[in-house]
Amino acid sequence: MDLRHMAYRNLQRRKGKALLIAIGLSVAVAAFVLVLSLILSLRATMNDRLSKYGSNLLVMPASSELNLSYGGMSIEGTDSGQVAVLSEQDLQALKKLPSASRISAALPVLLQPVDIEGSPFLGLGTDVAQSLVVKPWWKVEGAPPTRPDDVLLGLNVRESLKTRPGDTISVGGRSFRVAGTLWETGGEEDNAVIFDRATLADVAERPGDITLIEVTADDGKMVDQLVAEIEKSLPDASVTSIRKSIEFTNQANDALAGFGLVITVLIVAVAAVTVAVTMLTVVKERQKEIGVFRAVGYKQRHIAQLVLLEAAMLSSAAALAGVGLGALAGVVAPRAVPALTLHFSFSPIVAVAGVALSFAIGMVAALYPARHAANMDPVNALKYI
């Protein structure tokens, strides 16, 4: 009789133990696929963010008492109302830096609380046209502003005011046309009303005031040099690199990924032990059967091959189930945490690695039971007949 057919029939006769082994292998493979997919997706998401935000710098007053967060940076203060600001002279100083030619954009930003229909919102004054160029994540529903009295609304502001492009809002006694709405960015823009900076300064009676300056380098490698030049040129300003903030977050994510891998290794080890113990128990229960095989001429290598074939069949089934479950869990897991922005992607390499892991665990765990079965004394085994 063909050994493969015999192995298949043996698994059918012992469905309970075969199912236990398959479940153990499937859980190990699913955990491996899930963790590895999340790690790769996390790194891909961080690299995408780094490519968008990594070359940016925020230039702020060193003694700012403004209590706001912008661009992923915390601008802390006491809310006393006495807020340090930058000026047009500071903006001109940036344009005279030795590496000024490597600055692709220097956007002055004015942040000012505004009241609309009795509700407070964040007014963000900037060069909207240039912002749309250097911030590709700003997607507009409607149309970009074309006039000084045009504004863009963050998604949360639009939902709060129940407005649409073309509607009119009143700020500081002046009417403004809603040109469009920004798609959700996950940042401060979602809660902001975006004005032309000069217009917002006029409404707030803060001519010439600049809360911060967003500097975008044309090469991420220039960030450190630009930081040094800005700190020297503007000693009263504070310079923060968003790249460093993202890289710090990346380090924390790497630590979390390492913890996930450790847990996965433990799950794999437990699965391997479970498979080995279960298969060894099955071998001991089959002493009569093995004795008959040896009596009719089967050699030791045939007995070992039979056990290993059973392990290979179970590993195949577990590989398919484990990869599928791991991929499904990878899709569902980020949705379980609404605050987590993760672009999940499943790599074929992960699937191949999951299949390889299933066979590695199954075959390694079956080595000792196969050896034990092959070395079983047929005389002693026949006593059970």
C-alpha cells in the first residue's frame, strides 16, 4: 500500500488528535502572519508619513505661551493671552540663509481663535495656494480659494456648521465664502477654518504677526543643516524637526514590533511542543499497528516516513488555514482601534514565510516521534496483538 494513502487513512482514523495538531500549527502560523504583516504595514505607513512630513521644520517663538498643537508638535503655554510671535523680518531672515536655495517653501502661519455662529474654532491663516502645492495630503472638495474672502473648512468644522461649498459664514463681522472643504487629514486642519493669512490678520487686528513658519526642504538630508542655520540666524526662535518626532514614534513602534515578535516566538514554541507531544502520544498508541508493519516487511525508514508524511499533510492544511486567518486578522485588527491610522498591506512574501513556518514546525516537531516509531522493537509491539 502507498505510504501517502496510509498516512491519510491514519489521520482520518484519529481525527481528534489530527485536528488538535492542525489547530496548534494554524494558531502559530496565524500569529506569525499577523504580527509580520502589521510590522511591515506599520513601517510602510511610517515611511509614507516620513516622505510627506519628514523634511519639514516648524520655526516658532522660543517663549511662546500659545497653548496649541500644530503639525504634530505641541506648542504649549499658559493661555495668558500674551503670546510671543514672529514677524515679517524673521521670514525675510529665513530667505537669506546660506542654504536658502535648498528651501522649497517657507509658509508663515497665523493661528487665531475665531467665533462662528457662537462656536469657537481655530483660524489658520496661511498662503493657501502654496500650501496646496507643498502639502499633497490636502485634498479639496469644492474649489481652492481664489479671493481673499474665500475660506476652506476642515472636515469637522463643516460637519459642525452643516455648510457646503458656496455657503457663507460670518467671522468678526465679515462675510466669507466657503470655497471648499478639506478631506480628512487626521491633523489640526480637520478642526480649522483656513484663511488667507493677511485676511485673518486683518480680522484679528494682528497685522504682521506670525505664529510659526513651516519650512520645507527640497532634500531631507538638509534638515539638520537648516536647523543649525535657522537657530544661528534667529536666536529667539525655536526650531523643531517633524522628522525627529516621526522617527521617535518609529522607534516606539519598533519596540512594540519587537515585543510582538517575542510573543509570536513563544506561541510558535508552544505550538511545536504541542505537536511533538501529541504525535508522540499517537505513536505510542499505534504500537500494535507498527508491530504489524514491521512483521510484514516494512523497514525502519518506512515507519519514519509514514509519521513524517502525516506531519507534512497536517502542516499543509495548517499553512492554508493559518495564512488565511492571519491575513483576515490583519485586516480586522486596525479597524478595532479607530484612532490607529494604518494602511494594511499583505505581502506574498509573508504568505510564503507562513507556509514555510508551518512545515518547519510540523517536521521538526515530528522528528522525535518518527525516530521513536522507527526504533520501536517489533517483538514488543507484537505483544499487543
